[in-house]
Amino acid sequence: MEEGLRRAFKAIPTEKARILVFVKQAAPQLLEEARLVLTNCLSQPDDVVPARMKEDIADALIKDSDFRANRLKAAEHMPSGLLH
């Protein structure tokens, strides 16, 4: 980790606050990867991913579709430095 980034991170007063900052920064970058992993689960045999779990995954992906569209649209309008 870059020393300036390490210092900025350590300046956050509590461990819980550091975790929240990390998640807030990292989660948006991981959402598309998570969708790909979940989509892959749908094609697995039922003995690997049970049918009930596939139903839950499909439901979650469908419900996330509107949020995904908004995330992608918002990303188009963000300066590229904010996306990494």
C-alpha cells in the first residue's frame, strides 16, 4: 500500500470506521464481478447449487437489474479518477 494512502487510512479514528470506508470504496468495484459469479452459479448442476438457491440468485439478479442500470449510468458521468 502506498505510504500516503496508508497514513490517510490510519488517520480514520476507529477500526469500524476504517472498515466502512474500505467497503464503501471497494464494494462498487466488486458488484459486476459478483453478478458474474452469481450468474455462473445458475448454470451449475443442482447437486452443486441447489434449485432453491438458484431461484434466490435469479430473484436477486432480477431485482438488482434496475440498480445496475443506474450504477452504470452514474459511472458514465463520474470523472475516471473516482472509479479506481
